[in-house]
Amino acid sequence: MSCISDPLALDVGGMKLKVPVVIASGTWAYEAGMWADDLTRHVGAICSKAITKDPCPGNPGYRIWETPSGVLNSIGLQNEGIDRFIDCRLPDLKKRGVPVMLNVCMQSAEDLAYMMDRIAEAGDMVDGVELNVSCPNTDHGCMSWGVDPALTAQATEMARRRWDGPLWVKLTPQAPDIPAVAKAAESAGASAVVAANTWLGMAIDTLRGVPVFSRRVAGLSGPAVFPLALRVVWDAAGAVKIPVIGCGGVDGPDSALAMIMAGASAVEVGAALFGDFKVLENVHEGLLAAVERWNVASLAELIGRARRA
């Protein structure tokens, strides 16, 4: 990790970010209007929606349920599959001038091998990979890889053997030992770890007397999880030497700066975008103001500041 040019620019796990703010997977549409400069100039990269080997229809029934301080989602990885994404979607996204991280999610080792081979074949069309071992909204794969350090290492090593570019591993907060999983990803070749994906939650429809979601549980994100996510960032940053990207409940400059002071090199913003796109500008400008307020040359000097107190 090193400062590139301006006070916020950083190399985070091989991704050169003009701003250490990344749009989290599953929260940004692919339509061209969403990639206009007045929105995307405030971010360093955008994560794709989770991509699987084969097309996936997603979960039946309700997929989104608002909570008093966040949102539950059970999308179920609806997507067009890796082949169509790379052949038909990625060339258009590549023209829009914003680095794209491909969030890949697998059910099996064979799935992952196929997807990483396709990504390697795409060459410089792909800016980076976010290995999703943490999605809670499927019955098989994803999160089952991320709760076990050995399985996390297996998946990371397989991805790394096939791809030599930026490889971020997105952790699950459901893992019993976050530091152990982060270390496993690091030892297997991860460029960075993302801490973390959504927390398992549940909602009951009291008018019908049944669980809201077909799978009963769903992923909770938004301000409600921020203190939990901050603790995960702190634990992960204390365990590894590779960069940590903070994710979970970031909704403004203060929460973003707290993540960075806990040890994150960058942050992902997700659920907050459902309420106001301006959060990206607010975080960007707030981090610039923090550099000035703390009288430092770059934001890099504030990474882990709270750990040195």
C-alpha cells in the first residue's frame, strides 16, 4: 500500500484507487446513467453484483425488507453467469472509466476454477477480483467456504493460481474466528481482505404470522451493523499485513474515517446508496477534510491511527 499522487489516492491490494471508497457488490446498477461522472468521480472502484458460473434466478418471494436502521436482503445471487457477463456486459462497463472488481461466488471448487480461468482469459479487461466466500443467501457454497479457515485458504489458493491480479477476499462475519480466516486468506495469496459481508438476520410478517423470507434468514446491512463491522475491521487489521477494506454500515465521512482509523485502507459503501447517492460525495469530501484537519500529507497516515493511540 502506498500513496500514489493526491492525498486520498492509494494502492490497496493491487488496486490503484483515486479515492479509497468502493461501491459494494449488489448495490449499483449496470445502466449507463448510473456511471455518470457526477456520481462515479467520488469512488475508486465499483464491485459487480455477485457472479456465479451459471446463470442464477435468485431466491423466490420477498427479497428486500427494511428494518428501523438497515435492510435485510435475500436476493439469492440472481445473475447472468460468468460467460455472459464477460462476453456481453464487461466490455461496455470497461468503457466507462471506472475500475470494476468482479465479485465471484462459487458452489464448488470446479465452479471457481472455471470462473477464474475465464477471468484470466479476459486479461486486462478485468481490473480486480473480489472472492466472495461470505454470501449468506444461498443454501450451498459461498459462506460455507468463509467460516472455515482451511476452506477459505483452499478457495483463495485456487483463485490465486489462476489469476495474478488484485485478489480481495470478502470475509463473513459469521466466521467463529475472523482473525484466523483473514490470516488463511493472506497466507493463500490474497492481496487484501474485505471485512465484512452481511450479518444473518430475520424478519417475521406479523400480519401473516410467517417468516418474511423463503429461506427464513437474510443478510442484514446498514447503520445497525456498523459497530459490529468496525470490530471485525479492527480484528482483521490486527491479524494480517495485507490491506483491509472496511464494509458494513458506512453511511458518511465519520463512519468511513472510523473504519480507516481502525485499520482499514479503504471502505465499501452499500446500503446507504439506497437512500442517497450523495453519500459518495459526502464521504469523499469528508476524507479530504480529515486530511486537512489532522494536518497530515495523505490519508495513508491516518490508517490505523486509533491502534496507535
